[in-house]
Amino acid sequence: MGKKYSKYLPLLVGGLFLTMFAASCKKDSSPPKPVVPPKPIASIGLYEVDSSIYKRIFIPISKIGTKSVTYFSVFDTGSTGMTIDATDLLPASMITNSGITVAGDSVVVNGITVTSQTSVIAYGNAQSEIQEYGNLAYATVIVGNLQDGITTSRIPIFLYYKIVDTKTGQKQPAHSNDVFGVGPGVSFANSKIGSPLSYFKTGANVTEGFKLAKLDKSAFSISGTFVADLLTIGLVPDDLSSSSGFVMHPLKYFNQGGYSPDIPATVTYNGKNVAATLLFDTGTPAISTIADPNATSNIASIPANTDVTLTTTNGFSYTYTTTSAENLTQVAKPSYTGDPRTIFSIEFFTDNEFLMDYANHKIGLKNN
């Protein structure tokens, strides 16, 4: 066979070369594929609610497991983990005064896996605390309205059966303390529970995290005003670049709770500089608290028309002025509140943007 076709070999090789050359030319002349910029996973609207001096932002929850619902959870940068009342999610026969009835290690109801692991989650401080009693559970959740909602994977949540105001000892109404905690790390009550936004899987060049736009001061209302696209899930390179305007703050890791949202800074008020650890907390609805161990009283309000300045060790700075109705601020001794942190309330977020980078364990702050 080799001898028979040997005289044609130059022609065959030449033809092959021409064919390859033509294919190469054709390939080189094709226009390059357009580069598709990375996109966030989703943008979701939140509800801004105002009751007297108290402000809240709520994230709508449309489905838990297989059960369609209409719940509004407090969007909380100051805690970690989603908590939801078991009322109407589980049969009433499963919920008793002493707990949720679970036969064995776990039970599945309405697509929700309820485990026998129980915990208590506390919100507030030594002077005002709410406690939730419940169980670790797992479920898929539709976050947002049905129109713009996005479905999580099967995530850990805290399903509670009882809420108690520890100051009065009174039980609170069902679903009155549903919390959507988006802080870093894990819940102090159960290390298996993290921020529901941290479980979303991201595509190429998209980082796990979220960005909270500046809240609209004029949108707060008693009945609640829906403001579209306040929350962006998933961070793109432009969000994390040095030109984004965000000042990034690396977070410290602790054995309990994992990465902490607390940021070292200096707070200045009435000409006094105080070394501080800051928490920027959308879950604090009205009054910011400056922790000052050398305060002249256990707790006292700062007068109206007082300037307060915070400066983080990474260079973010923000100044606001107290009034009789806005930017209410108090100074408290940590020995009295039981909390050494300086906590800035939801009003901080009406002037500034906030970013949480779960993958790289950083918080970004931006004046706006």
C-alpha cells in the first residue's frame, strides 16, 4: 500500500496543507466572541418601615420548603442566621409550650427538615433582651417577592416556637421577631447556621457576598414602602476594586462565632475621643450607642446639635449631627449594658453604602 500511493504523497501533503491553511485563515478572520461582564446573582427590593422614631428594613420571604408564605423578616447586619417562627409552617400539634415535637433525630414537614437540636438565640443587651427558643432546621427559601425572588439551596435556619422579652417575662406574638441575619461568621447559638446570603453559589468572577445601597430617607413609612434593588446578592470585580469608593476592613476570626463584624475605630463626641469597636447594625431601629467606660453615668442621651465622628483604623470617616428626632445617640458604660461595642443604628445606612464580602472576610463602607 505504501508503494502504490507514494507518488501521490506530495499532492496529498500539499492538499492537506492548503486545507489547513484555508481553515486557519477562516478561523483568524472570524470576529472575536464578545466578553460578557460578570453579573450579580440578583437584585432584590426591601421594605422601609417607619414607626415614630423607629425604622426597620424588611426582606420579603415568599416560600419556605414547599409552603408558600408572605412573611417579612428584619434585614439585620448585626446578627448571623435566618430565624423564623414555626407557627403556620408546622402543624399546631407539633408546637407545644415546651418545644417542637420531633420524633428521632429529625422530621420532614412541608419540605422543612426539623432536627432535634435545640438552642436559644438572644438579641439586645443586659438592659433589653429578646430570646427565641427553637430548633435547627433545613429548607430551601425564596428570598424576595415572587416577582423578583431568588431560591436558595437547602440552607440551615433557626425555627423557633417561642419568643420572650426577658425584661418583662412576656411571650411575644408569633412571627414578631423573624430575623434575616446577614452578618459574617456563624450563629453563636448554633455554629451550623450562617447568613442565608452566604450559601448562594456564584459564577465566574463573582464573589460571595452582598451590597446594600444607601437607604431612601423619604421612603420610610408606617405601612412600609417597597424600594427596588436595595440589595444586590453577589459581588463583581468593580465592587471590590480600589476605584469602587468602598473602604475595606478585614475581619477578625474568633473560635466562637467565626469572623466578627466588629471594626476598630475612634469615636469623637463633645470633643472627646473614645477608642471603640464598631458594629453597623440595620437591626438597631432607632438609637445609636457609644460605649464609653469613662462615661459620667450608666446611660445618657447626647443633646441635639451634637456632632459625632467615627474614624476606622482603615481610614473610613463619617460625621453626623444629632437632632431631636434624627440620629438619636446615647452614651453608655459597657459595665451597664453588658456590651463593649459602639453600635450605630439603621440611620447610618441612610447616608452610607455597606458591603459584605463573605469569601474574603471583609466589610466595605462607602460615603454616599
